[in-house]
Amino acid sequence: MRKLIHLAGIVMVLQGVSGTIDRLFVQPFFGPVLNFFNRVVVGRLDFLTGYEIFANLSLAALGVSLVIAADRTRPS
């Protein structure tokens, strides 16, 4: 379970950073995979209009916190 949470955190960090890069510039590689949150989730939520970069950076910060939390737990 710990490794699954760690993996989910890493994916969230990658998607958040990639989404931010995609909003600021253009993401040439792994666009459909790494920009799923940016292109599908953020695009369908009206209250995030204008806050796309903040939403992507928040996703990356949440992913970092998941990675840290997974590393601090004891293996069972």
C-alpha cells in the first residue's frame, strides 16, 4: 500500500508540473498521458477557469505531500 501511495504521488507531481509547462509553453512529449489532469479535469471545471496554473501547481504540491507521507510511514 505504501508503494502504491508513493507511485500515485509521483504521478501527481509529474502531471502537475507537466500541466504547468503545458499552460505556459507547449508540452511536446507524453502530452495525452502527463496532461490528463490539465486537459480533461481542469477544462471541465468552470470554477478553475483562469486558475489553471494554480490548479496544476496545487496538484504537484499534493503529490509531493503524498510522497513525503508515504516515505514517513513504517513498512507493515
